[in-house]
Amino acid sequence: MSSTIAVIALGLLAISHSTYAAGPPAVNLRSAANYTILAASGVSTVPPSAITGNVGLSPAASTFLTGFSTVLDSSGTFSKSTQVTGKLFAASYTSPTPSMLTTAISDMQTAYTDASGRILPNFLNLGTGKSVVTLSPLGPGLYKWTTGVTVSSAPTFSGGSSDSAFFTSLYLLRQLTYDLYQAWILQIAGTLTMASAKTMLLAGGANATNIIWAVAGGVTLGTTSHFEGVILGKTGITLQTGMSMNGRALAQTLVALQKANVVAPS
């Protein structure tokens, strides 16, 4: 009986995989996923930014959390800010915070190495390295640019349809398939720039959690733009005035917010 169930489950998984557009296995952020903003050398804000989720900084000290007007908790392990719905952690805070952050930074670097090192891209240099919107909507897959990328329009990330009653009745199996295969990895060898007042969109069950931007150069998200996904930045990330982000900004140097709104994806 159990073997029969296993065979059926594998068959349904194969059908579900083909119904949902195939993509690479998801990138595991490990403990870095506990943070909406995570950086190594500094996190700055021009008030009033709004961050939903935790902010982490290591190995830099709490003095490099600038613009937040932080208030240290009595435990000494974290601080609070009116701009953050969550906690702020820095390497100079009381144990176990330093070791927790060391692990998170290491996990972030591991995730970047994983995402940027994936091979055999489904798409190479779309838009000749100038835009990610040449082929929109963007289905799950591995995208690679050997240059910098400018997002100059409004790309849509589109997953598989979730309207089927059959798959609705098999929600858990569908969710497993989604987590394993409905992912986007965008490898960018240069910088990533998003033009002002442009909006990224999600469709067909796409989730910002599984949209990973692995960027070797600096990232600049333009004023009043809206961004979807998790940025794994080899250098710095700048979120300009009035922009919003459904995702995470994880940088191996610094993250700078200028009256920006960042919400961790569900």
C-alpha cells in the first residue's frame, strides 16, 4: 500500500512540475532569511523609512546603524526603532547576538555563492544586458547577464496557474513542488539599476521569496519604484527616495535606505 502511494505521489509531482513552469531549485538562505535587511559594514536610513522585519549588521558595530535613533533593549541583545517593525541586531550587542550574526552573514555569502554559481542558464543576456523586460512575463528559470542590467520598464514574474481544482485539492504536494521548482535566479555580473517610477509585478502564484537576484556590482533602486525579490549583493544596495520593496536586501557591504519601504516576503 505504501509503495503504491509513493508511486502515485511521484506521478502527481511530475504532473505538477510540468504544469508549473520548471525552474531551478530554490536558493537556501538559511539563517539569513531571518532578516529583511542584512549587511556587513553599515545600514543607513533617511527617515522616515519603514522596514517590516529584522535588521542585522556584522561585523560592524551598532554605531554603523545610522539614522534609526535606536533604543537598546534592556537585554542588550537588540535595539528598537520607530522605523522598524522588528528588531535591530549588531555585532557589538550582547551574546548570543554576535555569533548569531556571524552565522547569518556566512549564510548570506554561501547563498550568494550558490546563486551566482549556478550553471546552464535558461536565458543569457536578455536585452543585450540593458534590460530584464525584453522577454516579459518572466517564467521560472535561471537568467544570466555577463554585464550590468538596467530595469527600464515593468517586468512581470509569472508562475504556473493556481486555478486548477485538482491542484487545489492537493495543496501540500503543490506547495512542495512550488518550493522546489518555481524559482527565479537572476545572475548579474555587473551592476543592477532600476529606473525611477517603475513597478515589478507578480502573477500566477509567483512569490518574491523565490526570486533571487545575485548581483556582483552595486544595486540602485530608483525613486518611487517597486521591486520584487531577494537581493544577494556582493557589494552595496541603495534604495532611493519613495521606493518600495517586497523582499530582502542582503549586502556583503552596506545597505542605504532613503525614505524607503521594505517588507519581508511571506
